[in-house]
Amino acid sequence: MTIDTMVALSGGVDSATTAWLLKNEGQSIAAMFMKNWEGDDQTSGCTAEEDAADARTVADLLGIPFYARNFATEYWENVFETFLDELKKGRTPNPDILCNREIKFKAFLDHAQALGAETIATGHYARRRVLDDGSVALLKGLDGNKDQSYFLYALDQTQLDKARFPLGEYTKEAVRKMAHEANLPVADKKDSTGICFIGERRFDAFIDDYLKAAPGPILTVDGQPIGEHSGLIHYTLGQRKGLAIGGLRDHPEAPWFVVYKDLKNNTLYAVQDSTHPTLMADRLRADQVHWISGQPPSLDQPLMAKIRYRQADQACRLTAVSEQGIEVLFEQPQRAVTPGQSIVFYEGERCLGGAIIDQSNAPKPKALQSQTGSGA
């Protein structure tokens, strides 16, 4: 059986509209639903079984073949174990990026090709372009509020060559409108959030099932005790919610922000200033570098980059490139440069690639500046 495109049908409106668009183009398409998590599937009232049922309903409505595959083993070994390892190191990983590289555009692609599919399509808001030399460029989606190229920077030329992103040319509003016009049963379904394929869970309670976290002190940058944390794995730089700090005699009733995680002493540091110097950095080092074209930009070439999804592009340049990683200098200091997160580079609308942040030049809290070898 020859299939032009296998659609990753998740049971949501984006992938359903993707299938509808391709079907209307006259392509021979099929759909595949991926289950990537075993055990408790509860995700804010919507289970994997319900998603699978919605996906099958859409496939039946469009009159296309429907397949279901279980990639739970691949997800556990290639995504979730790495996610847990990063948390144990005090870092803040982004599993969606690894999930795209290892599951959607690897395991899913392999199964789609085994079924005779030439290409695969997902509901990502991104675009691709074949260049004059035959290579494939990854571009931002036209909807700036939904652009998801950030999560796709780790794809290689082979994966991009086989990928299709029909929604990259549309806004989310237009996609919802098309879904209604097509009478798709998921037209008004809420967008999913949370960890890739795991869903919208109570994150702290979920992680506690897999990692043991010891409580410890929360200190000001000067070393004054102000509270107790529930385990460093539950916190990230710049975090405001969930600190449970209040009613302190010597401090005003103002929000507290995480500025440092001292792993050696199991201590969390916080301040009442969202742009405190301890939170700001204009340089970072990153490793696990991936360039979509296979070649890095030249040193001192003006670039734009994001250090988190939805951040506005920030002007920067590479100051060093080696087998060990890259060093980056920003024109303006960046807030909460977080180890484990990705820095993703752009030249105009083109995504060039990215890397995993290892450390920045943000200063340690005053209480730690005379010490060495601690922190994350």
C-alpha cells in the first residue's frame, strides 16, 4: 500500500485539521495514533483512550485508514529516563524537544514508512523549505503566538525531508475556523499542555513517584532563612509560584523568586526582585549542539535566539564553537538562564539549530561567593 502522508493524529484539533487539509489536497493519507505512556492515563479528565477514540472518529469521518501504535518503551528509554536524570542533576529539562526527535520523527516515522508512507505530517505550527542545494530549512510558523519551531530544532535533514507541517501557514484562529467548517468533532477541544505525551498532571506529585526529593532550607542571597523547600527537583530559576514564603517580619509582602539551587547543601535561594543581579546573565555555555544544516554559523555573525519557548527573539552572537559546546554573548542581559533548557538560534524566520544550556555567568548568591564546587 502506498501512502503519500501518514498523519500523527493525536485526537486534538490541530492534527485533525492537518489531516483534513491534506485530504482536501487530494493526497493519499492515513492516520496513526501514538500511545506513549503506560499506567495511569488520567490527564485533566481526558485519558489516552478518549484521545484515541477522538482520533479514530476523525479518521472515520475523513474516510482514511487508521492505525494505533504503542511507543511506551521507546518513550521511557529515550525520553523519560533522560528527563529524570536531568532533574536529579538540578537542571530543568525540556522533554518536548527530545520527544519530537526520538518519538514523533523517529519511532513514528519508522512505523509510518513500514506501512508504506512517503512522508509524515504533524500539527506543529512551523514551516519547511527546500533550498537550492537540496537541503531543507526549518522556518517559523506564520502565527507568531503559536510558532513551534523552538521544539523542532533538534531534527536533522533526513527527518525534515520526510516531515510536513501544513498548519505553519495558518493562525490558530484560522485552524479553529477550518475545523468548524469541516464539522470536525474536535473543533472546540481544549489544547493539551503539560509534559509531552504525559499530559496535564500535578507535576510535583507525579515526579515524586519516580524521584525522592529531600526538603531543605530556603535562604535569601545573604544567607537568611526564610522558609523550607520540598525538594530541589521541584523548582526552577525565576520561579515565583509554589514557594510558600510569607508573613516574614523583616520582609515586605512581595513575591519571591528562585535565583539559585545549591545541590551540595540542598539549599534554595530566593529574592524579592524579578530582575535581581543573581538572576541576570549576558553569557552562557551550552552543549549537545545541533545545527540543522550541519554547519554552525560563523563567529560574531549577528544572530537571534530564544532561551525559552515564547520568549521574544534576543540579539546575540557565538563567541566560541568547539567539540565541547558553544559560548554565547547576548546584547542585553537575560533573565533566568536555566541549565537544562534549550537555546535556539534564528536568522530571520529560519531556525538554525540549538543546544542545551549548561551554565551562565550569573553571579552566585553572596552567601556562596566565598565557596566553590556547589550549586547547579
